[in-house]
Amino acid sequence: MAKITTPATCALFIFFFVCCLSPAAVPLSFNYPTFGSDDQKAMKIEGDASFSVGHIDISANKVDIRKTKGRVSYNAQPMLLWDEHTGEVASFTTRFSFIIKTLNASNKGTGMAFFLASYPSSLPTGSSGYYNLGLTNQTNGGVASGDSRFVAVEFDTFNEAEVSDPDTTLDHIGIDVNSLKSVNTSSLPSFSLTGNMTAVVQYDNISSILSLTLWLGDDRPLNYSLSSKVDLKSALPEQVAVGFSASTSKATELHQLLSWQFNSSLEGKTALVAAARSSSRTSSFGAIAGAVVGASLFLVLLVIISALLIRRRQNRCQNMKKLEVEEDVDSDGELVMEIGLGTGPRRFPYQQLVNATRNFAAEEKLGQGGFGAVYKGFLRELDLTVAIKRFSKEASMQGRKEFQSEINVISRLCHRNLVQLIGWCHKGDELLLVYELMPNRSLDIHLHGKGTFLTWPMRMKIVLELGSALLYLHEEWDQCVVHRDIKPSNVMLDETFGAKLGDFGLARLIDHATGIQTMTMISGTPGYVDPQCLITGKASAESDVYSFGVVLLEVACGTRPVSTPADKKCKVFRLSECVWDLYGQRTILDAADERLDGLYDEEEVRRVLVVGLWCVHPDPTARPSIRTAMSTLKSKDGKQLPLLPAKMPVATYAAPVASWDGLSSPSTGTSASIGSSTTTTTTSGYMGPMPIVTPRA
């Protein structure tokens, strides 16, 4: 038997420590609305950078500020950029306000940059040249390697020819990947990079798009955007530092950071393998074998104890749930019994939710839906801010079914692009659902309301994440989940404007082999519902794909799917028809939202519009699956786009056999055409099944 030596004992101790005490790496998140002396503990200041009252000087702020350089980085915790074991890459969003103050307009300097680099940060020697920005000591566009690697978004105030800066103006923005020769740049008006500015830098791990949006002060509401596809996993190490750098060369220029907010998404697992490798360097084979045997025995014991504890907890939970059912069985019978015996979201006491919303105060109200209102609440016991949906006491049987469906469906699902249901409450005629709070509310507010203007990279990120959620529902879970109400108001946005699909009140579970399910009532929202569903009463993955296509068109065009023009003599405007006409004329980019002002990737916009038309094809059999649609959206090859008819096909329908919730259907024996100018419809504008599809004249 191998002798367990001192190194083996150390290895075993390290293994136990990692297993039992070391927490998983958590996403990086912090917010500094301003800067004070206490904040210095979390920051690493390098070179000529320094803390001041309310801000950080990134480069020097002294009598002679020429040929200075500085860095400031968040040092309290590295950011886990990608996970070695899973291969997953983080998404992140950072927002910061800053000042570039040129003291001599005729002698502008080098500017500053936001960067990701090896952790901990290290300011390179010889990085104060005109084009170095405190990022690197490479010259003439040289490529950094090893621990000197970086990815940066630069705010440059000098157009240096050696690194191919744009020569239109001095001021420009750029994206740098291990070189100061930017992979993408955009010129700004000269002397625009002065005074107070705000920037948002985002990275989406699905599209691999790094994007920048820059606002030039409150009195100059103009904003500029820039984006590029960047493979961060190849460009940078697993853990990185985030921060800012600047240099002045011969210029007299101040660079000051006023505020900084950062959020990343990736939560890594404890690196057991790395710990084992590290300990093995000082151990013999016998020592490692001894450590493994000891660790295995420990883990077996740990598993046995855990199983006993879990069993005991399950018994306790079952007893508590039986008591809950008995308490409410007289008031609601079967409904509460089915929910109470389920698993997943926890049951909250009614009074706890009353306290969380300050007795459902009007100022806590986030919105109003068909069956009730949504309130913002704070659960002190969990130290958690949540959204609480309160069904009205007069809720119909359909409303109670939605309440039950939300719990029974979404509680079984687990995906990063689905809104998490935290819990529920039923007491008497009170029905409440508790969700994670989505700080930026729903997509429709930003598309059509007074929300944040969505740049094209933000919109592309949203549609890809919505598609990812739908792919999970349709193909990646045990059963096919048909959502039945996909629309912008059900696409919720988190603090980084990441998309999560919510409201599963109409969702249905379908076996993959079945494919469709008959509905007792037609449900959904006019304009987003597959026309075939209005008559056949059958929900399917194809009907969800139709709704997804409508959302794609709406996001790209910034226009609702159905609207009535101001001129009452005009016909009803249908977005899909309009875009299809432009497609036939080979001018589909004319449909893009004018508010984007041409600041978008034309190939991406074309792809989103064409895939949107493909998904809303009147013939369900001609539509792509969600997997095919997503593959096409992510493709960079324009040749992979489908070839659609030049004119939108017209679907001819037989007499309807069902009615919209609360709306009457046409009389028996009538017919309608969808997609033509002679359509006869009810309020929704889409009636009739789909046995015949013909080209439009």
C-alpha cells in the first residue's frame, strides 16, 4: 500500500478545502455612481492615475501632464470571462461616464480606453506614446501576446497613421483586439470627445458581438454606435481585469472617470481539476493515489450523509405540503391541491407579499394586464427585489387557468432566457405569482414607448436570445412547450438588456411525437397569432414560429404588426405585407427602422427581415423550424437565406369554427383571404384556416 506522505496530506487537504469551503466563481457586478476614498480598496491604481473627490484621474492631473500614463482597474475580484470546463463565455454590460478635457485645443492628446486584460492589471512600460493609450508597448500595430493581451474600446483624440486610425477627423472610436490597429473604427466630429460623456459597452456571448454606444453629454443628445464580432475566448485568458487606461504623450489632456457600473453573466464552477493539477506537482504517484483514496472515502461518506439529509427534508416538505392542501381544500378544491403538491417555486404567505408591496401601493405598480396587475416588491426575508403578479379578485375561470398553467409549466423549465418564477400564493380569492424582477421591463416599452433607444446590436442580441428561449421550449426540453403568446410585451429585459421570455399563462405541453394540440378557446394577441390557429383551434410549434417571425419584423422595423393609418380612407397597415412587397422589389432594407439612422450591419438587418418573412409564411409547412431559423439568423453567409416568392402568398380560408376570446366570428359559410387587399376580417384582421395557398396577384 502506498505511503501517504506529507505532500499527499496537503493535496488531500486542498481537495477537501476546495470541495467544502471554496465557493463557485460568481458573476462580476458592481456600481459606483461616484467615487470616494473608501472605494480605493477595490481599485488598483497604476502609473500616474489617482483618486480625486468624486472621480478618478486616469492619467496625471498635475502641473506637467505631458508624457504621462495611467490605469485604473477593478481589483477586488477578477471577471470570469470564460469557463475552461464548460467552454461557456460570459456576456457583460458596462456603463460609465467620463470626461476628456483638452487644455490646449491645438495640442490634442491620445484619449483613453476601456479594457479587458490579464488579471491582475499591469501597466506596460513604454506605453505613453501617441497611439498607445496606456494599453500596450507594441508599436506599428504589433500584436500583444501572453499576459500582455487586451481587448479595448478606445476613445481616441488623435489620428495616428502608424496604426491606421481614420484620417477624416482627429476624434474617433475604435475596437482593439491585442493591437492598437483597430478591428473597427468610426470617425466623430473633431473636438467631439470633450466634456461629459456616457458610454455603454456590451458583449453578447451568443452573437459574439462587442458593441459601443456613446452619448456626447446631456446638451448634445447625439449618440454614436460601433460594433464588431470578437472571439473573447481566443483573445483573452479565462480570468480578466476590467478597467480604464490613458496616456498623454506631448499633449495636455485630462481623462477622468465619473461613474462606473458593470455586470457580467457567467458563474463558473470550482476548478477541482486545476487544484488537483497544482497539488500533483509536489507529490509522487503513491502520494496522489493515497490522496485519491482518502478523498473517495470522504466523498462516499459525504454522499451518504447528504442523502439522509435530503430524505429527511423531503419528508418534512411533504408533510408541510399536505398541511397546506388541507388548509385550502375547502376554498378552492382541486386547483390548490394540484399546485400544492407540485415542485419548484415556493409558496409564500399572503401577508409577506402584502408587506413586500407596501399593501399593493399604487406607486409600486409596474403594469396592468388582462387578468390583474404587476407590482414591484421587496422580500426582506430573502433580501430580494421581485415582481408580483396579482390576479384580480374578479378573475374569470380562464384567469385561474392561467395562474395554474404558469406554475405547472414554467416551474419545470430552466433556461437563462426564461423569466424565473420564484413562487406563488393562494389564499381565498387571492391569486399571486412571484417572479424575478426585470429592471428594464418589456421590449415593447423600448420599441414603441418612452424607454431606452435600442441600437441595432442591442436588437440583434434580443432576437437571438428570444430565439434561444424558443429553441429550448420546442426542442431541448422533455416535452415541446408551445408558448402561444409570443410578443414584445412578453419579452422582458434585464439590467443588461438581455431578453427573457415570460408569461406562460397560455402555454401548453405537447409530446414531441404529437406536434399539435387542440385548444378549447382561441387565445393570444391579434397581429401575433398564426391565422390558422384562429379557425382550427390547434396550437403547434409552427404557430409559435409565426409569432416569432412577427416579432423579428417588428424589432427590425420599429413598427407594430397591425395598425390603422391616420387617413381613415386607407386600408389597414400590415407590416408583413409591406416588408414582403419591399422584398419583391429587392429593396427590403428600406423597411429598417428609420430611427437607427443607418447605423446597423446591413447583412444582419437583411437576415432578420428575410427570416421574419420566412417564419410568417402563410403556409405553415413552408416555415422553418425554430432551430433552422436560429441557424440562419446566426449565419454570416448571405447565400444561406431562403428564396421566398416575390409576392406574399395568399391563404384562402373556409368558414371559421371558433371565436376569439370575447369577439364574435364571421357567420357560417363566409370566407376570407389573408395577405390580399380584399381581405374581409373581424377585429383581429386574421380569420380562417389554411387549406389553400395561392400567389398574390
